[in-house]
Amino acid sequence: MQTSSAGDMPESFFERGLAFSAGREGRVDLIEAHKWFNIAAAKGDRMAARHREEVAGEMSREQIAQALRAAREWISRH
């Protein structure tokens, strides 16, 4: 049985998304925000899915595609 650390919990991914969407990481980065909301949503966080959709409304198709690729790459490595 594999255990996960607190950093692997959907809530921590959701918090990363919030930090990037609000500029708490130094600047607003909607691509990173979308990526982390997507990862949290993939792990079962429904609130992250709602936030991901809100952020997507402010992004271009290219930005959304970039965020989705980044999320898939992150998930495949972890």
C-alpha cells in the first residue's frame, strides 16, 4: 500500500492553482493556475474543476492547450 504525502493531496494542488490565479507566486499565471486546477480535478477535487473553468474563460485556446499538456506531463511523471 502506497501512502501519499500532504503535498500529494488534491487540496494542495488546488491551493497551488489559487496561488497562481491570484498572483501569490509573484505574478498571475493563468496557465500554471489551470494546470494545477486540472491536476486537482483529476484527483477528485470538484471545486478545482469549477475554478479551472473560470480561469479558462480568461485564456486563449492556445493557453488552455499549453496548460492541459503541462498537466498531462506532470501527471505522467508523478
